[in-house]
Amino acid sequence: MEEDAFYEHFRFVADSGQSLLRVDKFLVDRIEHVSRNRIQLAAGAGCILANGKPVKSGYKVKPDDVVTVVMDHPRRELEIIPENIPLRIVYEDGDVMVIDKPPGLVVHPGHGNYTGTMLNAIAWYMQEMRGISAFVEMTEQDPRLGLVHRIDKDTSGLLVVAKNPESKTHLSLQFFRKTTLRKYLALVWGNVKADEGRIEGNIGRNPKDKMLMMVFTDGAGGRNAVTRYRVLERFGYVTLIECQLETGRTHQIRVHLKHIGHTLFNDERYGGHEILKGNHTAKYKQFIQNCFEICPRQALHAQTLGFVHPKTGKEMFFESSLPEDMERLIGKFKSLTGIL
């Protein structure tokens, strides 16, 4: 995906001989490393369904019931060390925090990026705000410190972070049900002819290169993914578009746009760092090289984020201005006609 949500989805079918049993006990017996309290929180947020309908933790499971549950991941992968890294917080209350991430900042520690991430920065911020003892308690409850989704290192823009388990459960359910609003601005190679469109294609790991994702055109592999787009401005050799995610798969926008022949500008992993459109005169090559230097990453920005507040039920919408590198890049292409 361009974004990945940090939740798990479980589905169980009760045996035909199942005796009546509370659903929280039913699930605790079947899901590893999960507490009854977390199950009850999920039920309170409407995240547990029996035969397609939300149920409370006291619901009695009957023979042949189909029970499903959505919860944030319980596993602890890495110890998060607080680091004093500046955060641009555009909104915060007792339940949620919206952060405008700069390009170049990894969201979550992983192989090759164990420190210097946004999560390390959040850990520092939470420790400063709540004190060490409260911070330690929070990390024990949730090692990911409220993350429910992420964006790529070199993508800029908005993310929402939950500040307590109840809020995380509610937000995770919204991402799972695809009710959040996520729009991106992207500069892509080529003249996108249709004013708007819909890209649908299963996305999964490329079997020849595990660092890359790909579209499985036969639908036999990967997971369903849908991206909508509309053209904002055309510059001849590149086009500025707005993308709206209906799903959230790893590198989704990057892979879907490459699939339709409009790779993100300067997306090195997917070939956008080559001259894919235009002539190959020395003057044009120099112009594009200057553009690569102005915006030394894929030209993708998470501009709009909308969700329902987990406590108040109010719809909330946030907008992020284009970062300086993309602003300058677009300005450069606006002047292209006059230069060449």
C-alpha cells in the first residue's frame, strides 16, 4: 500500500456441538497472546461480529456461529527507544494526534531502520508529556504507540495516531472498513489522457524481487486494491493528479500508477528516476536532472486525511500543504514550455 494498517482480522466458525459460551472467552481460547480486556475493548468498539452483526462481550456463541473480530496487532517486534526528533503536530487532543510527516522520515522501525523513525519521535514526545512511568505502561499496552497506518519513508503528509487503546480500536476498525478519507497529490510521468479514472488490480510481492510490489493481472495472487484518480494539471511530459485510496496496500499508488504506464516522477524503486517521457536532447536531460535534484524522492504527498473521532463521533478532516520540494518541482515544470 502506500499505507499499511496495523490491524488483524480473525474469523472463526463454531462447531455444531458448541455449548453456549461468552464470545470474549470463545475468542481468548482461539487467539494467541491476546487478553480478555483487549477482546472486550474490541467488542465495545463494534469490532466483534457474530453472523455479520456487532455483539457485546457477553454474547453467547451458539453452534455454527460465524465470529469475526478486528484488532490492532498484539505482537511486540522491537523496543522503541525515545529520540528527540521534531514532530509537526497539526492536531492533538486526549484521544488522537495528527502528524504531518516530512519526506525522508521512516514511520516504523524495521530492518535497516531501527532508530531515527517517527515512532521513536512519538515515544520521546509521549514520554515528555506523560512522564516515564506512564510512558512505560503505555508501551507495554501498545508497543506501536498508537500507529494504525503508515506511509512510505519518502512520501510526505498526514497520519493519525491513537493515544489510548480505545481510540486505536475505533480507528483500526475505520481503516479496516475503508471509511477513512485519504487523498494524495502525485506528479507522474506522461500525459494522463482521461480526466479521471479507477485502477483496480491485486497487489502483492514480486516473486522475482521481494523489495518490489506488483499487480497480478490474472487476480490469482496478491490482495484486492483500488485507487481512484483525477487530473489536476497537465504539463506535457508529466501530469499532476489527485489519488484517493479505497484500499491500503503496500506501495499501492506507486504500483498502480506504474501499472497504467504513469510511474511516479523520481520513484527510484519503480523506475521513475529515469527519463520516461520527452526528448533526449542535452538541454532537456539537464532540465530533468535539475528536477530530480529539486525533489530527490518520489513526488507523492498525503494531502488529505479524514476520519470519525473515536470518542466524539465527529467527522474530522485535515489538509497538508505541498512540501517545498514538490512545490518547486511543479513550478519548474510550469516553466518548461518557456525553457525548451
